[in-house]
Amino acid sequence: MSHSSTLPRYAVIGHPVAHSRSPRIHALFAAATGQALTYERLPAPLDGFARTVREFHDAGGLGLSVTVPFKLECLELAATASERAHSAGAANTLAWRGGAWFADNTDGAGLLNDFARHVGIDDRGRDVLVLGAGGAARGILGPLIAQGPRRLVIANRTPEKAAALAQLFAGRAGRGTVVSTMPFAALGGQRFDIVINSTSASLGGAASGDAMHLPPALFAPGALAYDLTYGPASAAFLGWAAREGAARCADGLGMLVEQAALQFELWRGVLPATDPVLAQLRAEIGAGQ
Ligand code: ATR
């Protein structure tokens, strides 16, 4: 038996996972914290999530990062889940605990940690616009609203989906926070301090505001534009935002690293430092790796 087969086993499961940076991130965390483990890519067929998870556990697997398109199924599959996974209605993490899978969702907390540690912004008291109402938006809305923005607007190409999410999350807003929805076209004349692109248009390279038919001048003075994707996928939206006067633009690489750190802590009981890993990944992506 090879040595590696006896190590605690983790993986990222998705469809596709070939380009996932998660194995690199968790390998860097493991090295930095002195934890011996393996972390691999686990591709699953679209109709085979539960089976692939079961086979992974039968082979000794202890934890999974769960990515597109399985985040809703992940929550359904787990025997128990964290409050934040329940409230998002989606999960990005599985941990084997006491003979069953426990699901968590670290995406929203990862975003807030990126805001606090790397971007240097806080959505408390701010006017926030979230573009998109899919799975990615679900993961971040609860934690964003809990911080107490002044106003959180969800805008989506299909307005009904934005309305459904607003209904789901508005009840969690504290006094002083207004949650509402607007069609893209109605955003004209509105100004926001933070504009977050959670649409999957980025992945198709079509997320510039022009391509999404967003009105001009959405950015208040000093505003932040943030894309949940990272690297080249975020370029269309962030390039458009910069041209539109966003004072600061950030991609979602910091969120990716922060949400992974929270997964690592759940699995291993150690919270790894994120700054060196984020710097390392930026260098690798910059070098075209
Ligand atoms: P994810 O899990 O990545 O959020 P999803 O649940 O399929 O994926 O949601 C995709 C989101 O991106 C939706 O808000 C979608 O808008 P619709 O609800 O109108 O489909 C949005 N989206 C995808 N392509 C888009 C485009 N070209 N322009 C605007 N919005 C787009």
C-alpha cells in the first residue's frame, strides 16, 4: 500500500473540475500548517453526484469542496447542515462527521473575509447591488445582509428569480437594511457603493455591463466593483466597471482562498493563513500557470 493512500483524503467535486484551483490552494494550506493529507479533483457526471460522493467515502474520503452544479444537491444529500447552508439553500462543503455527511456553506463568509482582509471594505451602511440571482448569489446574500448594508438591491435578467431571492432573504434583514429588487433597466440613476457580479455571464465572457444591458453611472464615488469569478473570466465585467468609473475593482480570487480556508478549518481544526496563499496564486495566474 502506498503511503499516500493512508493519508486523510479530500477532493473537489464538480462538473467540470479540471481547471479548479482548489487542489493547489489546499496543498498550500496543508504545507503551511504541517497537515499530511491528499486533495484531488473528483469529476462527477451530471446525474451522478450522490453516487460519486458515496464511492469517495467508501474509498476513505473525509471531506469535499462542492462546486457547480452540485451545490443544491449537496445540501439535500447531507444528513445535517450548518445554519448558513440552510439559509442559503445551498452548500459548498461536505465533512464526514459521526458517521454521516455534514454540509456547510463557506462562500458568503469567504466573501466577507476577503472584503475585510484583502479588499479593505465593509458593506455595513453601504448601498450594495448584487447582479444575478442564481446559486452564486444565494451563497452570499445571507452573510451580506447580516452585516447591515443600508440598501441591498438584487437585479437579475429574469426579474422573477430576483424577486424570489429577495423574498427569501428580506426577512433576515435588520432594521436599517432595505432589501429590494430591480430590473436591470430600472437601475438607471441609482448609485451603489459596492456592485457584485454573481452572474454566470462571466464564465461565457459576456459579463460586461454593456453586454448585460446595464445602465451607465451605477458607481458612487469610491465604489467597489467585485466579480465572484477570478482571472480572465472576471475581465469583461471589471474592465467595464473601471471604464464606468468604479474606483476599485476586485476579482473573486480572494474569496476563493478565504472560503477554502474555512473548509480546511472545518476538516482539520486549523485555520490556515490566507495572505501568502493568495499572493502565491496571484503570481501563478499572472505567470499564466
Ligand atoms: P450560478 O450557480 O453560477 O449562480 P445559475 O444558478 O445558473 O448559476 O445562475 C446564473 C445567473 O447568471 C442567473 O442570475 C442568470 O440570469 P437568469 O436568471 O436571467 O438566467 C445570470 N446570467 C447568466 N448569463 C447571463 C447573461 N448573459 N446576462 C445576464 N445574466 C446572465
